[in-house]
Amino acid sequence: MSVSQERLLQVLLAPQISEKATAVAEKNEQVIFRVASDATKPEIKAAVELLFKVQVESVQVLNVKGKTKRFGRTTGQRKGWKKAFVCLKPGQEINFVEGGAA
């Protein structure tokens, strides 16, 4: 199954950087991304390999439900989104911190 390069560039939205994501990255050699809600595992794998020039071992996907928030009397719902845990092959690494001035 071949996917167009334009589609692959739209699959990954942002890296998910949090305390939990950092702990997971160090423990399991995984990187967490926020991805398009209609993205599939093969698309996510191909996109990460294309953009970061690394080899991906596996991809796990999770749907995050949007939180319910109140604005005065009315309640609203934030949008749900999709999270991808990308497991890299041993020795591979993606570093988001380098290049950013502290």
C-alpha cells in the first residue's frame, strides 16, 4: 500500500512533550506524537520514517477523549484527538530538544 507523500506530511501534528511522555521515552525507547484523527498505524510509521530518517519497530495508537468544560451555565466538550506511541528500533533516537535555545 503506497501512500502519497503529501498525506504523510499531514499525519503527524506535533510531538507530545510531557512528564509522562519523557518517562515513557526513556524507559521504552518510544516517542509520543499527536496525530491526525483518521491516521492509520502504517501511515504513522511511514511518516515518522520519512520525516526523521529513523527505523520504526511498532506503533500503538490511543484515542484521547475531549474534556467536558463548563462556561457559566452551559457545558461544552473539547475536541478528542489521537495519540501515537512510536517504538523505535534499538539504537535509533529522535531528539526534539536540540536546536532549541534554552
